[in-house]
Amino acid sequence: MNFFFVSLGCDKNLVDSEYMIGMLQAAGYRMVSDETLADVIIVNSCCFIGDAKEESINTIIELGRYKTEGRLKALIVAGCLSQRYQKEMAQELPEVDAILGTNAYAHIVEAVETALQGHFFTNTDNLCALPKPGMERALSTGLQRYAYLKIADGCNKRCTYCVIPSVRGDYRSVPIEELTASARELADRGCRELILVAQETTLYGIDLYGEKSLHRLLDALNRIPGLEWIRIMYCYPEEIYDDLLLAMKRNEKVCHYLDLPIQHANSGLLRKMGRKTTKEELVKNISHIREVIPDIVLRTTVICGFPGETQSQHEELLSFIDEMEFDRLGAFPYSAEEGTLAAGMPGQIAPEQMELWRDEVMELQQEVSADKNELLKGSELSVFIEGRAVEETNLYVGRTYRDAPDVDGAVYIRTDDELMTGDFVRVKITGAYEYDLIGEMI
């Protein structure tokens, strides 16, 4: 029996997808890359913002037509969209045969088998589950030699624009011993870079150990043979603490890289967003991080067009970005999500204005990034090889510790040496662009 799998949304969702694929393969199902050959199609959906919700719905409808046109016997929908809209989906998408919530992915085999028997399956009740070591997991990133390790799920923050707590539940950490077991297995399977993800990584362990414990996890992961890099994503800036920064310094495998989604720089807007920080605290925290780890690379994201935002507040954000000089930055127009406090706030911004502000932010960041990359010319960096930039040529593409996969820049290297994906090589930077670098082998 063949199945086709579509994973939408974030890297946390991708981890859930990899578990579902692994469990289906262990049960004897064969994964195919052509949906027309599938007996079963599974869509792991996303609904974080409007565009993601629309993409999920369109994907379900598009793949659902194979039930009437071809051999497709069952269509399964999992993830955030099915958790948030399970009733609407059951009523309005008759082509869907099973609905799995965000924490019901361990039931994927049961869902498929029930659907193939002609019965509707639904499980969206449990918002407390966590992946356990020993669960089968297929690595969609395996050939690229990196993997995501989801260290926690859910969120206790209540940002006024966000639906995550309602679809993912409260914050809950995976115990350190279980994470190290999973990390060892990933390293044994060839993983060289481990990327720690959660809705918020900085609060890791507070529910299990009574205090923030990401530094303890880093100490444990750093001892695992085979791993070369450990990267941390999704850190709330106000939750960064000194033990974490010191652990990043003493553990040589931990990349000096932090992803700090600030969302804005105006204190009034931050308060309306439900964020627990101010502009002054952001400046203080960022300055402290850079003081403790001088070569730290900081990535952030901002929202443009939050309800009530003024031209003056937008210009304040631009000045802040110019002053702080983030190494990496992404900007997104605000998305009004039903059921959130922000969606009902007065002063909703026109889409054209949000797009204009977003473009202005990214144009500024392009200048900042170009200037910072220019400073790297002449320096020597370790580069993680991802493969050939162009097949059957001697041009390779890789990443430095400064770059997370899929969201940051790359380094292009021309060499007659035969390089393999996952190799680490020393490179001298010889050229710089807005986001990417040119280097030569040392």
C-alpha cells in the first residue's frame, strides 16, 4: 500500500511529519513521491497565519480530487489546521477521511487503517502528548546531514496575535535523558548538525525541573560523538539568561547563533501584542548577549502593520533595526487570526500599507546585511557543505555557523576537490553579497 505525504508549515511540524512517515513505513506502507501512485495521502497542515491556512486548505482540496479521479482510497489531514477547525473540516471537506490533531500523530497508522476500512477517524483531544524515544522517525533532512530536535511543545505565552496555545496546548518539555537518547540516534544516523526547536526554547525545562534548563541540555548534547554543530532557534529575548550564554561559550559544538523573534521595537505596540518586554529591555538584553559572546549571530523577525501601528512607530522600528544591526532578519505583514484578541482590536491596517512597511524593513535589512557580510571578507570560517550548487560542476554550496538552513544565507565555493554533503571545510571569504558569501578552500 503506497502513501504520499505533504508537510506544511514550520520545522516543528516537520518533526511530527517525520514521526508519522517513520511509523507508516514501519507498519509496511511504502512512501511514494508521485501523488497519482498513492493509495493514501496525508497532509500535515498549518494555520499559523492566513497564508498558511489558505495553503493548507488549497492543498487538501487539490489532493482530494484524486479520490474521484484516480486510485486514492483515503485522505488524512493532521496538524494545526485539523486541530483548530476539526468540526468545520468534517462538515465542509467530505473528501477527508481522518482528522488528527497536533498531538495525535502517534495514531497515524490507526487513522489510515480505519479510513481504509471505510470508517471516519478523528482524534483531536489530547494536547499533552510528546514524542518518545523509540518512536519510528524518518529523516526528511537525512541526506543533508542535519536534523531538528523538538525539545518542547506548546506555549504558555499569550501573545494577542497568536493561535499557537489553542492548537498546541500549554508548554511542556521533553526530559533531558529522552532528548539525549534521540540525539544519539540522530548522530548515529549521520546527523552532523542538530537544530533545537520549540515554540520557545529558552523556557526549556521550567515545567520539569522548576527552572530554565536549556544550559543543562546543551551540556549533555555537547558530549554526543558525531555531532559537530548544535544550533538554537526560537528564543524569547526576555528569557535569555546568563547560564545559557555561558553554556554556549563553554560547549564548543554550540553555534554562537541565536534566533530572537522580537516582533517590534515600540514599547506600546509590544504591550498590545502581549509581549513581556520593552524597547529599553531589548536594547539592554541584546547588548548583554553581544558583550558575553562577541561573535554571536542574532536572527530576528518583526511584524509590520499590527493593529493601531502608526507611521511614527514604524519609523521607530526602522531606526531600531538600523541601530541594532541584526545579522539576520525576516519581516512579515500582520495576519488577523480569528479567535485572537488582536483580530478584534481597532485600527486594523490596510494590506497595502503592511506590504509597504514590510518592504521598507527588508530594504533596510538588505543594506545592514550587505555591510556586515562585507566585513567578513578575508576571514576564515568553517563551512558545512550541503552539496553541489550546480550538478556536475565544481561549485559547491555550504553554510557557516552564521546560517541556519532554509532561512539564512549560503557560501559558494569553487574547488576541484571532491566534497560530500556533511563535510566541514575551512574557507577564506573572498566575496560578499547582501545575503550570500563567496569563498575559497584553505
